[in-house]
Amino acid sequence: MFDSVRDDLRTTLDEIRAAGLHKPERVIGTPQSATVNVTAGGRPGEVLNFCANNYLGLADHPEVLAAAHEALDRWGYGMASVRFICGTQEVHKELEARLSAFLGQEDTILYSSCFDANGGVFETLLGAQDAVISDALNHASIIDGIRLSKARRFRYANRDMADLERQLKEAAEGGARRKLIVTDGVFSMDGHVAPLAEICDLADRHGAMVMVDDSHAVGFVGTGGRGTPELHGVMDRVDILTGTLGKALGGASGGYVAARAEIVALLRQRSRPYLFSNTLAPVIAAASLKVLDLLESADDLRVRLGENTVLFRRRMTEEGFDILPGDHPIAPVMIGDASRAGRLAELLLERGVYVIGFSYPVVPEGQARIRVQLSAAHSTEDVNRAVDAFVAARAELDA
């Protein structure tokens, strides 16, 4: 039986390669950091890493590593169970309380990933008589989570408040019992920030709840690093926050829902990814507590990240590159043609700069780009070297 399936799968894989959409995985032989050592599938040797979500450089921070080592000795390797059976330790409850306080929410529930967190919200809270109104560029985990629910689905154009209001009115006219607006705080392919103040105003006007996935903001956006709700002054107006521990907050894995107490209480009882997935490893929970200590004790990492972001965006603009506007450390270098973006990424790797070209279906056709991601771990010299490499690679590509 599998012989015929194998042929079909090989044909599909060949089509992916022919379309220039194949995604090779380069192997690194070092910890995640500002520099990594590529050992296979690309240029060997040490390269500058400008494609990780390691915004604050905490993935190999010595204090975070020390906390992880200590936790391994104290709490063990894993829980081998789910939370409501025998999978909850004191360290999990402590992290939930700390995240709640940090994010200004009433309670928090941990998941094995933010993908699972987003997958566990909609089905639990919304039924067939409800409506979810989602930004068109929301993350795949939100889209998949919505599909799991029976709620009516409405989609509004990216950050378009007039369209959002139209969708809210349509949901109300359809007799929706509950209405939930959901948006990314920062859109990962563009670095654009959702207009949360306007979203909350519309939610108040139309009797809707607001949910924000702040994975690309928590830890470094806002004066205290509390994300886009803090940036827009709406921390007390957002009903549900989801996020990850796998980007700025240490870069390992794990996710959470921080929300109104009743919402979290119901998720503990009925959220399937929470009830049927093993508990977050205790070593990650303990290391995440150290991350929160670092964030609350100083803002030096956020300041350095901001300086690196400004420098890269300014220099690339001066060199004539098309950078999507904004001040987020996601800095998309717009190329347009998919094959050109892929070739430019290869030339950059040859010059010691590790970046990835993104093309359809990850981004719209004709909008291929190289998504550069700055980190607090980068030095000023690192950033300048990256810009110089872009200039040299472009010259070779155009020769």
C-alpha cells in the first residue's frame, strides 16, 4: 500500500523543490547565540546569527544557565505526566504567579508551547452561538485554534479598524452570544504592531472580548518589557494574553495563557492541550523565573536591543535597501522575487551572516523577503558587519 503513497509524497516534495519553496534545515553545532557554528547544510564555521528569536540574548545567558542547572538537580528532568494527575510542582505554580504579576493579569496557565496555548483557548471558550473575529495575518496557531472551535469565524484586513468594526457588526447581526477579537501583538513576518488601543475601543463599543498573542513582544516591548498592551496602555483592557517562553524569555520552549481568573479556571478544566499534554519541564519553569528576575531588575538588555535595531534599520535604509517601516527588531528586507531572496541569503551565509529568505506561502506571492532579527547579544560591530555583508552580497547578485 505505501508504495503508491510514497510515489505521491515524492511528487509533492519534487513540486515543493521546483517551486523554490523547499525549506532546508541548517545544523548548528553550538548553543543558540549571536554567533553560531554551522556544521552542515551551509557554510561551515562561525557565522553571525540574525535569524533567531533570541531578542534579549538570554538563550545562553550565564545566570539563566545556572538556574537551569540548579533546577535540574532540585526538580528533576521531567514530570512524566499531565498537570491534574501528578504533573504539578511548586515551581510551576510559582512561575504562573510571577507571569500573572508581570503581565498584569489575574491568573496564568502554562502550556508546552504557545501553539498549544492558542490551540486550547477557542474550543474551550466559544461555541456555535459565538463569534471570533481574527486579523487576517494572525499566526498559524491562532488560525488552527479557531478551526478547532465551532464558533462563527470572521476575518478583518490586517490592522484595518474600519474592517474590524464591519465584522463586529456582522457578528452582532448574526446573533452572536460572545464575540472575541484576536490579534497578534506583533506580526512576525512584518514587525508591525497591532493598534491595541483602537481594538480595545471597538471591543468596548461592540461588547467584545480581546485576545492578544504577544509572542514577539513580551520581554522587550513596552517600558517594562510587558509587551504590546503595556506599549499602548491597555494592560487592564485585554482579556486574554497568550505568549511563549521560547523567544525573548529564554528561548527554550513553553507557552502560557494569562487572563481573567474565570477564563484560566475553565481552561484548567477543559482545555485539551493542557489536559492531555505533559507538563512543562521543571528546568524550563525555573529558568524562566530567573529570566523574569533579570527583566525586572534592569533594562540594559532592552536598551541594547533598541540601539541595535535603530542602527541596523538606519544603515540599511542609507544603503538603499527596502526595509518595512517600524522600530521592532524584526526588520524585513523586502526583495520581491523568491529565488532572488533565496540566493541573497546564500551569498550572505558565504559572507558569514546567517539569515533566511521567506517566500510564498509563508508570505504573499511577490513579497519575498529576508527577515532579519536583531538581538541584545549582537555588538555594534556585529550589526555593521551584517550591513556590509548585505551590500557586498547585493553587488555580487547584481553583477
